[in-house]
Amino acid sequence: MNSKQARQRKILDLISSRPVGTQEDLAEQLRLAGIETAQSTLSKDLRELAVVKVPSNEGGARYVQSVTTRRSC
């Protein structure tokens, strides 16, 4: 698995296991997992993974992978 695939898999793991509402939060969670990434790279990953923001049950919004275009890394 290359670094892009590993990073994208970790993104999907993070957004499926906890509410993540901002790219800054997601970048911090990735950093804590040992994955450093630029905001532009993170934006591209989210687009490629069809990750969208939806209203959260707790208020605010959270990232989820779009059901209609879900794919794995």
C-alpha cells in the first residue's frame, strides 16, 4: 500500500469512527496517527473519496463518505 492509499484509508477510518467536522480536525487526527499532510492534499483526498459534510446529530456537521459513490482505497 502506498502512502496515498494508507492516508486515504486512515481518513475513512477516522470519519467512520468519530465525528470529524473540519479539515483542521481531520488533519490533527491524521497528525496524531503519524500522517502529516498539507491542507491541499487533504482537500484532494476528500474529493477523491467522495467525502461530504452532513448535519451531525450532536449539532454542527461531520464528514461522511457519500453512499452513492462509496468506494474503498
